Amino acid sequence: MTHRRSPHIVAAARDWDRFVSANAAIIAASGIPNSYLASVDHFDDFLMHGCLAYHPDETDFQIESMNTDQYAKLVLLVESYFAAGYEWFTPVVLRPAEQHRLGSRFGGAG
């Protein structure tokens, strides 16, 4: 017996792959490990905790080690994420000023 993924899951995975591809230059410049972008769930985990709290993480990546330019690229990536229609939540990985600005733009409480 073969296992088939639902069309919704297939479409969501395809959409995520497109998002990652469209933002490949920003992702590369940010220094975020590829494993943090393995799926929407992985990326949400990172945005909510600043690390992969609920997924295996074999990297030594620490948000605090990002330089100013890398952090700016992270902010652009997060903004693109919510602009692409992913559900708003406060991205704790960002500083309060960016949380507030993005919250105002995307309808959440900043």
C-alpha cells in the first residue's frame, strides 16, 4: 500500500519551496543555516525561539552572532515571509522595534 500526501500538503510544500527559492539571495546573505528553512515548521520554530527548539539542530548557529548586515537580511526575510501570506505571529527572534513595525503592518499586536 502506498502512502499519498494530501493535495493541500503537497501545495503547501511547493509554496514553501518557491518562497525559499525566491528569497535565496537574502537567505544566503543572512547566514541562517539551511536546516532552519527545511520547512515552514522549522522556520516558525526559529522565528518563535531564535533557535530550533522543537527540531533537531546540529548547527552552532546563534542569533547573537549575526552581524548588522546579516540581521538586516533576517528582518527582510521575515518581512517577506509575512508579506507572502504566512500567518502573523510576533517573531521573537527580532528586536522589539522590528516586532512592532511588522506587527503594525501585518495586523498583529506588536
